[in-house]
Amino acid sequence: MKTKIMSPWKKVLIVAFSIIAFAVLVIACLTADAYYEKYHKSHYWENLARPISANILMVEGYRGGREFVRLKDIRTDKFITPKLQHIFINEFATEDSLVVFRTFDRLRGYINVNTGKIIIPAQYNRAWNFSEGMAAVLKDGIISFINSDGKPVFDATFPIYYQDDYNSIAPQFHNGLCVMRSAENKWGMINTRGEWAIEPIYNSIDAPLHGFRIAQKGDKYGVFKADGSLALPFEYDLIRFATDKRGFIIAKDGYAQEVDWNFKMLVPFVYDGLRQLYYVCNYRDTEYYDEAGNLHAEEPKYWRYDIGPLSGVMDSKGKVIIPAKYYMIHIVNDDLFEVDVTSGGDCILINSKGQYVGKCE
């Protein structure tokens, strides 16, 4: 049986037809894409646009399974940037015209929000918005500070600890000071020359609020003023900003109070939580049934109150009988309590006067 051999001309026609068909398909796809872009996608962008300067809008889009942003000049009605993964306009509430952008390969650089022009190309693993004329950038595990030209401001560099620094305080200057961490894993504050103005000996230093920074040194807390001087010494068991932003909650020797920004008392006694103390080892139930089968609840004699991670005891009238100095408290009987003296659960027994009785069994 003879095999039919396809003529060369027929092969040429098949190849030519395949190429033409593929070209038509590509053109159709591009035409459909352009149509969708013009009549659907652009409308979607406009609906998600917001002004970031006098003449520039930041518009958001979604395509190919990913979201993106880019800038548009309202004077020309044209997009002036490529598609970017993110632009950090309000990340750290800066007023500088240069802000951080991130590309889809997760590198960061700086863009001018007034012109849409990329000033410093994407090259950093992490970058923070400018403050007081300089910005912190992370590259190859090292934080340095640059000016608006992308040049180092000073020679000093600082390490980053990946396990928590991505969610910790932003390295930005306020009143000429910036919180920074040392190679020894301690926090301090540097000045605009990259020198330690506040030595790195602290467990933590918070972002400023109302001109104050709360800091922790060992197991004690204190407060810095805006210029780096001490507003409160490091002798408090807990200090935090009040939730209503009108001052501080300060705790010492098991008692806490709320003070204003001048450290004048607003509320003499405050706590974070209050709950009934339950007896251990079923010493006595707080609920019982009478002979008629009716359930009665005994009014608790003692209550546990919490200040941060520490707990104390007050009676049913609100009088403190044991200050909040312990990590956990259980009642054994009306004059005996189990308390944890460390967060690890080291337990001792104390009486209702707070006096040591012995170790827990």
C-alpha cells in the first residue's frame, strides 16, 4: 500500500493558513482587550480614584488576578505611571511630596505625588516615607538614611530584626530624634547626624503621641519628652496612653490611675478588667440549690481586678485588699490565695493581707 505524499504547495498553504489564523486570533484578543480597557476598565478605575495632590489622582484597578494602582494627571487625563502594586500615601501621615511605592517584585522606591515622576527607582526591600528631610531604607538587611536624591545622609547604618521589625515602630524623625535599634537588640534614639542621642538600653520606645514617648527599661516604664528629656522616671510597673487620648494610664505598686498630659490626676483608681474569683479544688461552690430545687447564686466575697498583665484582689465593696502585683490569682478560702509571682506560673500562697504563707502544693 502506497502512502500519499503531500505536495510542497499544500504544506505551504497549511503553514500560511495557520499563521494567518494565529495572527487573526491575536488581533482579536488585542482588540477585545483594548475595548474592555476603554469602556470598562477605565470606568472602574475612575470609580476608585482619589486625589493625592492638586492635579494628581491615584486610581486603583484589578486585572489578571491582581490589584494595582497608578497615578493620573487630571490636566491631561492621562496615566503618568506604570502599574504599581502599592503607593503608601498615608502610611505614616507624611506631608513630603516624595512617598514610597512598591512594584510587583516587592521592591520599593520613591515617587513624587505632585508630578507622578519616579524620583528614586525601586531598589529597596523596605522603605519608609520621608520625615524632616530624610527617609529610612532597608537593603541587604541594613537600614540606612537617604536624602531626596537617594544619597546617604550619614554613614551610620543599623540592623533589622526580621522577626518583629516589619510590624514595629517606623524609623522616622520627630523633633530631630528617631527611634532605632542597636546591634545588641536594644532601642535608643538617634539624632539627624546618625549619633545616639538616647543610648540604646531600652526594651522598647513607642511612637510619639502628644509630644511624648513611652519607653520600657527592664521591667519598668518611663516617659520621654519630645526633646529626649525624661518626663517620668523609669519606676512604673506599666504606662500606656489612655484610650480616650487625654493622657496616660500609669501603674505603680499594684495601683493605677489616669493622668492628663501634665501628669495631673484625672481618675484616682482605674483597672482593665474585673471578674469574680472562683475557689480552687471545689473548696466551695458559688451556686447552690435549696430544698425546693431553686438555684441560688452566692454574692462573691472577692473579685479579681486586672491592670495590664497583673492582677489583684478587691472585696465586694470595691476595697483593695491585695494590690495588682501578680500574674494570676485563685482563692483557696476566705483568707488564703494562690498567686503566680511570675508569668511562667511560679506559685505561692498569701493571706488576705498580702503576706506570704508558703508555696503552692
